[in-house]
Amino acid sequence: MKVSRVAAAGLLAAASLYSVLPAAGSPAPAAGSSSPDRPLRELAGRQLLIGTAVDHAAYTSDATYRARVGTEFNSITAENVMKWEVVEPERGQLDFSAADELMTAARRNGQQVRGHTLVWHNQLPAWLTQGVESGDIDATELRGILRRHIIDEVGHFRGRIHQWDVANEVIDDNGQLRDTIWLRELGPGYIADAFRWAHQADPRAKLFLNDYNVEGISAKSDAYLALARDLLRQRVPVHGFGAQGHYGVQYGFHSASEVAANFARFEKLGLETAVTEADVRMIMPTDNVKLQAQAQGYSVLLQGCLLARRCNSFTVWGFTDKYSWVPGWFEGEGAANLLDENFAAKPAYRELQAVLALAR
Ligand code: XIL
């Protein structure tokens, strides 16, 4: 299995050099046309979890979206509804109702679930951030609050979450621990604490570090490697390293072998690896050249994962341009997903089909 994965990814790396060079304005070549209608999860077979972030509101209101989540993917991540601001909007009042709906759907669809996310600096409830800011919540109390949050949430889903993004975006682009309320109030030990509490609440879940701009070898991924080594030396239960994979066509991409080489460093420490939030945005409007480049961006992430020895989970951050976080967060950018706003396949979708089919 591993041998065929590696050989196929190598072949594809060479083949995709050609597939990104259509004449401007010409129709996109039908890459992967040998298997046009086979869903990604079927092509992935048992070799890989192929996942998507799920927008809970879209899932409950849009039947086409809902059906496609079930047919295309064998893993899901809650895009927002497991985040702290959603699960504890008022202090002490836990609300897992939306997350529970996604868990039920996942079970029905035979899907694994990635938990996202336990300690992060964004999407925190206002009572928490304001309490810290005003001084009402001191460091000792805050540590207890974080512990409670992790034990409650991981405990609620105990035995049903395959991988948890325990610590999200805890290092900045300069490779320093990110300046957040957690670091300022609790000191660097909060990361080890978070993993220990999560492990205590669900000893079987695989616990991940997760961040963006860490797909290749860089100061930031070097810092993660040092952090992972340090945590493991202290016998902290950390099991995986996730590269989010938020790419933009205007920035270019790593090669698949660069991604695999980066993942290999973490695997050498004993960690699993994953691509957790792949999307490839572009400056609008779209054109064929950008859409082909986008296919290449997705391709290197998937091939990088397949080339790595312990990357068994590849998740896209949404799958249709109809529901995407990109336009709201990156002005003038969009079209970051595999399917367009009408759920029609873009070149990127065909490319992932082709990579998966060859890697079988
Ligand atoms: C994003 C969601 O997609 C948006 O809907 C929300 O408004 C903000 O967060 N890195 C992460 C994800 O780890 O949780 C983020 O998700 C995207 C960047």
C-alpha cells in the first residue's frame, strides 16, 4: 500500500507539471476524466481519511450540501460549532446541541470526526475575554477555566473523536510562541497542560498541534518541531501534527516532496501527520489559469500527505464555493473550494480524484 502510494504520487508530481499549463482562455483539460463520477471517499478507499469542514447552518438548511457531505467524505470537522464561543456562550452553560447534530450525521454516514479546537486565541466567548481584560478573572482562575473547558468538551465526545486539534495556532509566523491571553496569563506550560487534560478526558483520541503556514520547512515549522520534541521529552501526550493547508494561488505552493519532507521530520519523532484545512483561494475573478493553479495547490497537499508515511487524514476547509470563509476574511479573494457555487466540479476536484485513483 505504502509503496503504491509513493510511486503514484511521484508519477503525479511529474504529470502535474503539464496539467498546470493550459493556454490562457482555453477550456480546462478534463484531468481525471477516467473517473469523473466517483466520489472522493470511494477513491480514497481505506488508505486515507478524506474529510471536509462542515458548516452547520448550511448542513441543516441545504439538502444538496448535506447530501454531498455524506457521499464525498469519510471524515468531517465542525467548522465552528465545537469552538468555545459556541459551546459555552454563557459561563457555565454548555451547549453541544449543534455539534451533537453533526456527530449524529457523521455516525449515520459512517464518518470519522476530527475535533476542532480546544485552545485557541480566536472565537473565545466574550465573558472569558472580557473577564480577563477587566481583571475579574485572574491567572489561577483562568487556568481552572481552561481545564474545565477541555475536560468538559473532550469528555462530552469521549470515544467518538478520532483526532483532536488540541492546540491551534500557538506559534506565530516568526516562530515564537504566539502572544495570546493563554501565553500572557498562564505562561508556556499551558500547551502541555491542555494536552494532558485532553488525554485524561479521552485517552483514545489522537491529540494534535495544528497551524497554518507550516506545510513546508520554515522558521515556523521548525519551531513546531522544537515544541513537539520538547513536549514529547516531558512525556506530554501529543500524537500528531496538522498542517492546515490554507493556500493562495498568488503566493505559489510547496512541492509535494517538500510537504512530505516536512511531515517526515514530525513522523520521525513518532507523530502522525495530517492536512487539516486545505483550501486554495485566489484573487477574484476566477479564470482558467487560476483554476488550474488551484488544482495544483490542492494536488501538492494531497500528494505530500500520500508521500508521507503517517499522514492518514486529509481534510478540506469546506468543499463548495457556495459556503466559504474566504470572502469574509480575505478581501477580494474567493473561489477557494473544490466545487463551484452550484456544486459543479472544478479542476481541483478532478485533480484530487485523479491523485486518489492513481494512489490506490
Ligand atoms: C474559520 C471558519 O471557517 C469561519 O467560519 C469563522 O468565522 C472563523 O474561523 N484556521 C482555523 C479555523 O483553525 O478554525 C478557521 O475557521 C480558519 C483558519
